[in-house]
Amino acid sequence: MSVKSTAVGGSPAKSRAASRGRSKNRSGDGPEFVQLLTPEGERVEHSEYAVDLTPQELRGLYRDMVLTRRFDGEAVTLQRQGELGLWASLLGQEAAQIGSGRATRHDDYVFPTYREHGVAWTRDVDPLNLLGMFRGVNNGGWDPNENNFHLYTIVIGSQTLHATGYAMGVAKDGADSAVLAYFGDGASSQGDVAEAFTFAAVYNAPVVFFCQNNQWAISEPTERQSRVPIYQRAAGYGFPGVRVDGNDVLAVLAVTRAALDHARSGQGPMLVEAFTYRMGAHTTTDDPTRYRSDEEREEWAGKDPIARLKAYLDREGLADEAFYAEVGAESDALAKRVREGVRGMPDPEPMAIFEHAYADGHALVDEERARFAEYQASFEDTTAGTGR
Amino acid sequence: MDRTTRTMPIAKALNESLRKALDDDPKVLVMGEDVGKLGGVFRITDGLQKDFGESRVIDTPLAESGIIGTAIGLALRGYRPVTEIQFDGFVFPAYDQIVTQLAKMHARALGKIKLPVVIRIPYGGGIGAVEHHSESPEALFAHVAGLKIVSPSNANDAYWMLQQAIQCDDPVIFFEPKRRYWDKGEVDVAAVPGDLHKAVVARPGTDLTLAAYGPMVKVCLEAAAVAAEEGRSLEVVDLRSLSPIDFDTVQASVERTGRLVVVHEAPVFYGAGGEIAARITERSFYHLEAPVLRVGGFHAPYPPARLEEEYLPGLDRVLDAVDRALAF
């Protein structure tokens, strides 16, 4: 019953929007998507989704994407240098992340996967916070409530349920915030994502499910996850789904804003599928040459999210050399800060193993902590005793 | 009997406890399958939705991972969800959320967030049910750091331990001895409770200690009564908590009696009994007059109902172990 009323109450406008959006396909392959900026940097209009940004805001999106890419590249380098154990690069997904992240309001809440470095940037999360877990000094460690940006979740799809529960709480509180849950094309196969869709739908929770379909779940193509385009799954749960050009920061911003407004205004969940491409490896341990072609990558390189916004800025004369130089300098400074920050990141003390296992304490943890401290201290005594 | 003390079955004590928690704290939520109009399949949540509304007593979709996963999200928003898993054997779809998320999220955040989620699970056999309705999976959870595991054996503990579990800032799995739901006992709603994780001596004795929890406490008390007729004095320790375990109380008892038999419905292999045997051997080696013995389920799937009387440790199996321990 609830599913039905959700569908009736919440979806028709956006469902129509989604279908109209499809009719405006400009990609030429596969199902249509919402696009406001072509790969060549030509501004186009869409019947349902629009953005009206000032030149400063447009330059801001460019800056966000360039800095995010630089940060990401620096992290890959740091992994190669042995400073990080692992890194999950977002290369190629800058528009999907910056566009969606910039669509959030301060009071909205974000539940990321482990690749949302660009979204974290838009939430003012210190980039160094993201590096702790990849260096191995913690498993996250930041305060999610400081920026309404939850910890990175590694188990695929789990966070979509946390986001849904959080959104149920938002609704109970009578707040008009929305929740943004990230996941990927691989995660769309997880049962937790299906359960999140179900719970969100029947409780009409103010959550937007944002799928970055980057075409590859490590080595498996999206066709191995779904027989239908991912955004179309929403219909089966009774809420609207829409596919957006994930390499078009303007379209992602417009569609995510609309979806968040939809959720915020009591119309329930929405699914956004950002059609994008993971230009790099799954993580630094991966070798994509084993499963995908150079031609495919080259084709997507031609749809680069940063190049297309720059083409638009240049075409319209919205940015000058001084601006690009400034972003370049800022980018260098960020990279330097990240490098130095990571290298100076101390290893945790051994006793940190026991900290925070429980909030209210646990007798066994106390006992093991005391014994381990004693054991550690025994080495100090030996050293002192031998006068080494 | 003063007027704060009433006699009621465990099921009613749990119901009253949930009612009080909902009354005391507007952030407490009850959620699970059929917990609303039906009042739960065991009626533990009977009448709560009527009195507290659908927003606080929530009938969920039939999806256990979804129940725990959304409870985590609600806890992150500041709520204190008390979830119900309908039967022991149905918890496994939620096992991933419990083990990889609920148990670890507080540590992942270096203590900056808390996950006060209670998971109520009716467990154990003895009700003649079909498969998956009679299991004792507590060891599968006790092995995981970040979770606390408790199990009351009587009505007063059911009332108070549930209150304390809900007030705890850590996730607590609350195993309810389903075949004892209808056992009556006195509940003192005014008495200040002791530590949630403290074991208690349910019956003092001098010759041997029986350690048990949940549904097997009653069996052990009966065994002690029978043994007393034969001139043997058995002490019964009700563990109450399985993570942490109050080893101090068990140790003190064993050092008085010199012998220990651990009893649970769960399979003996890798069960709580093994952990207790190892720890007590380590702590009380020179006090032990006999090896620690264990009585419990077999390393076989829980049998069909017509065989469960053979499978479940009863009076005779407990007394047999007592005989063997005393023979050393």
C-alpha cells in the first residue's frame, strides 16, 4: 500500500522528466541521459533540468574539479612511493562527484563509498582525513557530524541502508534536510541496495541514491551487474530514476539538486545514475589492461569532465589566464600540503588497538589492554637492564 | 510483597520494559517484522504501537539486513533503535551489517560516534518448531569485538537487563530464552539493578559449580535440586552476559567448589563453554579438582522437533556430567 501511495504521490513529475530527458539523448550510444554541456563544451538546454550559474560559480566548479584531480593524482603518486598502502582513484569521475556534492546543502548528509574524494572536498572535509585509512594509521577516524559526511564504507553497498535509516530519522525529526547515498554499478547487485530502495520507498524517506556507473566493478562490466539500465530499477520500487551524463558537471548539479529538492519536499527517494567512466585502475593494486581496451579508455578520454568545462569557459570568455594560473598555483600548494601531511602522519601507538573498541568499556578489553601494556613494558625493562 | 514487586512471565516483563523505555526516552524506537498491530510473533511488543504510534513502533519490510542497516542510520541520527529479529535462525541476512558495520563503526570513527542499537533475538529450542526457529547462535556474535551479548534467565532480569541494554551506548545483542517466555517470576520495578554484565550465584553450593545462561539456568537449578536429594551441593552461576563474561564471579565460585561444568544449548564445539573452560583453567588451575566439562548441543544441524528432547541438554545430561566431574 505504501509503495503505491509513494508512487502516486511522488514520482509522476520526475518520471516524465526522466523520459523526456531520454528523448534528448546526445551521447549516441545506449539509453539517453540528461546533458547540459556537450563533450565539446557546447552549452545545451534540457526541457526539465536547468542551471543558471554565475561566471564565478562556473569557475568554482572548474577549480573544484582541478583541485580534486590533483589531490587524487598526488595520492596515487604517494602510493607508488610507499607512503600509502592503497589508493582508490576517482580519475574521470570529477564531474559526477563535484556536481552532486555541490548540489547538497549544509544540513544535508552524505554517505560515501571509499572513492568519494571529490564529494568530500565539497563538504569541506580535510583531504588529509581521507588519507589516514589508505596509509593505514586509522580506519577513517574523522567525525562524520562535523561536515555531515559519513565515514568511507568499504563493504559494497552497506552505506545505502545507513543513509536510508538516517533519512528516516530526518523525516521523524520533521527536518527538511535530505540525505545523499553514493554507490556504484557493482553495488547495484548487492542485496543491501535493494533493501535500501525498499525501505526508502515504503517509508518515503528523503534520500537520493546516487549511482556512479563508472562502467567497471574492478574487472566486471556493468552488463554483468544488470540487464536493464540501472536508473530504470527505481521504477520497480515506485520512485523516479534518471540517468545523467556523469561527465557533465552542470547536468549532474542540476539533476542532483532537483532530486534533493524532491526528497526534501516530502516526495520521497529518487535514484540518479551518473553515467561516467573510471579512467584509472579500480585501486592501485589493479591492472585494467587485463580486462578493458585502450580504445574504450581513449573514447572516454574525449569526454573528459574538466576539458569540457574549460572549453565552455574559454568559448564564453568566462575565465582568463590569470584564473588558470591561480588554480594551478593553488593546485601545487594542495599537492605539497598533502605530500607533507602524509609523510608527517605518525603511526598510532600500539595501545591504540584497544581504544574505541567499545564506547562504554568492556572487561575483556580492559584485561587484554593491561596484559599487553605489561608485555610491551617488559621490553623497555630488558633494554634498560642490559644497559644497551 | 511490596507494591513495586509484581509477578509476571518473562514475555510480559520484556513488554513492560520496552514500554518504560519508550516512555522514558523519546529517542527510543522499536522496529522489526510484525512488531506493530500483531505485537510480534511472541507478543513481546503487544500494544506498544497502539500507545506510542507507528513512528516509534515500526513494522519493517521483511528484510533483516535492512532492519539492522536502517537502525544503524537511525542511531547515527541520534535515535536508540530496539530491533527485533523474529527468530534466531533469521538473523543471518543481517550478519554482515551487524559484524562489518554495527560492531566496528564506533572504532572506525575513533570514538566520535556511538551506535546504541539493541538487537532482540528470541533464541534456543524446546518449542517444537520447524527448522531455523530453535538455534543458539550466540557464539557467532560473541567472537566479534564491538558487540555486547547478554541473555536473561528470569523475569526480573528480563525487565532490567533490557532497560540497561537500551541505555548502553554500545550495540547489544539481547538473546531472549524463548521457551521460558511464559515462565513467571517476581519483577521489582523499583529495585536499582546491578551491573548488566555481572554474573550472579543463582544457588549457592559447595561441591561443584554449574555455569549457565538463558534457558539452561532453569535446567541447572533443577539439577542442583535433584543432586541435593542425593547429598551433593551444586552451586549454580547465572552468567547473564556472554560478552563480556564475568570471569571473576565464575572464578570465585570454582575456587570454592573445585569443579566446573558449563551448560548451554549451543553446540559445544567452539562454544562459550570452551572459552570459559580455558579462562578458568588459566585462572584457577591449582583449585581445580577435575577438568572443566561442557554440556551442550552436538556438532550437527539442530534436529527436527521430534528429536529435540534428545538434543537439548536436560536434567540427566547435566547430572551425568556432574557425576563425571565428581569422579575425578
